[in-house]
Amino acid sequence: MTQRGKQAQAQQTVLNDSGFPRPLNLRILPNREELGRAAAEEAAAILRDAIARQGYARFITATGASQFDFLAALASRRDVDWSKTELFQLDEYIGIPPAHPASFRRYLLERLVRPTGLARFHQLDGEADPEKVCREMGALLRSAPVDAAFVGIGENGHLAFNDPPADFGNEEPYMVVQLDEACRRQQLGEGWFPRLEDVPQRAISMSIRQILKAEKILCIVPEARKAKAVRACLAGDISPLVPASALRWHVDVKFFLEPASAALLPGK
């Protein structure tokens, strides 16, 4: 099927879907630093509540340059018993070793796991058989509910590495995906790779449906370069052509923006 045919099919999925978008729970903070602190305060409260209720907290968090301030603020929180937390990786490049500067395993180890002493970190091994990694990590993720997902929105509207047109129907927790050029150019623009040809074309990603199974979701999106994607996700149709728009189906999702990322929203 051609790309145009895929897009038409994806749009038809939206037109035939009976789901109804919920009102937005939206906060616009004065700048990205305050956005990071506010989101981290909310994230810490979610983790503390889960630990108080059941003795542990299972969560997912995004990576990338846009999450620097949030994760720095979250890692500094001493009001969370990190020894009772369990972290699952959202996505990872296929073929990238953990020592590579762009490795999301390295990213999370350096910015969250080691600074907090987090108890359990379930890593996606991008150098192993990706289908086997998807099966094994998927089974582990399914073994108990996920309390929280802390996510972002890509410049092309992707959620995790679910690029448009995204598969809204896949029930598997993890899947192997092809990265589109817009996604790969974002990774180049953020400085993770020296050349576009160095950016992998495949990755392991958590599926849209699995992300939406988290009890609570925080979506953290700073920076002007995300403004078009934010408008498409929050003010347009819920569509596989704009993968992160699926977040609006969730019963408990909060969006954290700052003026630059919210600049194109209607009425802003």
C-alpha cells in the first residue's frame, strides 16, 4: 500500500471510531524549568500514592532532549521511596549499544536510575533479537498494572516511537517499528547523531494501546519546535496520523506545556 493509501486508511479509522475525546487537563507554566518542576511534583505525588496503596510503583518515562528539565527535577525528589519503584523503558533504537551517546538505556541510567537508586530498571536491549526482546519485556510489563506513564510528544506527533500513521489497534505491549525521516531528523537535530545516515531506521517501541493502559499519564512538552505537534495533538482530530492525539482518550491524562510549546493552540 502506498503512503497516501496508508494515510487515507488511517483517517478512515478515526472517522469510524466511536471513542469520544475528553476535556483537556492542561497546565501552561511560565518557562521550561518551571514546567519541569511542576510535572516532577505531580509525578512524585503519583508515585508516592501508588507506594502508599500497594507498597510499590511501576512507571514508564520518556527520554529525549525535551525531558531534561523534568527528569532532573524528578531525580532530585527525596520524597519518593525510590527503592520501591520499578521503571520500564518506553523505547530503544535497534543496533545501538548502551555506551552510545544516543542510547536511551544510557540516558535513563545517567539521569534517573543512578541518581535516585531506583530499585528495578527493565532495559530494552537494542542489540539482542528485537522480537524476543518484545516478547519477554511485554510479558514482564503485563504481569501487573502500570501506575504511571510520563511521556512527551515528538515533532512529528509521535508517541514513544510510534510514528504516523501509527497502529492504534496493536495489543502487544512492545513492537518493532520503522522510524520515519521526520523522526530521524529530530534525533539528528537534538545532537544525538553526527549524520542522518547514522540514525537507526528501526526501533523497539511500546505500543499506543499499552501506554494508554497506564493508570495515570503526564504529557510533558516544552519548546517551540513542538508547537505544531501540540496543536495537532490537542486541537485536531484524534488520528493515527497524529499518534499522540490518542492520549485524549485516556481517563486521567494531564498536559504540561510552556508558552513556546503552547503558542499555536486556539485562543492562546
